Amino acid sequence: MFRWIVALAANVVGLAWWAKVHSEDPEITYWLGPFLRRRHLESNLLLFLRDLQLEGAQELTTERLRRRRSEPLTYLGHD
């Protein structure tokens, strides 16, 4: 719980790690985060990508960003 509160605080000041994941089929952009450390993002991102692939998402691209991010976390089409 404490780690989540710290990650949310890091997000407010723009220091949280996020992954932007884009799928071409279906055309959706997902955001995964916030994470306090990049290594926590990386380990969760692997699981997230595997889940998306099991659901049929194709042509996945990822970006790792350190920034402030707010809702919504999923976009249909281009963002």
C-alpha cells in the first residue's frame, strides 16, 4: 500500500515510470503505470504484453516514459 501511495505521489510531480503500449490490431493505446522504479515497470510490462497477446492483440509497440499521467488509461484509435 505504501509503495502505491509513493508511486501516485511520484506521478503528481512527473517522476513516475509509465509504459505506453500501442496495438495495431485492434487499434488501441494502453498506459501501464505508475511505477516508482523502471525495473518494476519492466517486470509488470512483460506480464501485460503477454496478456495482450493472449487476448489477440497484434503488432505491439512500447515506449517507456518518465512523466505525469492522468486518466484515461486506454484509448481506442490514435491518441
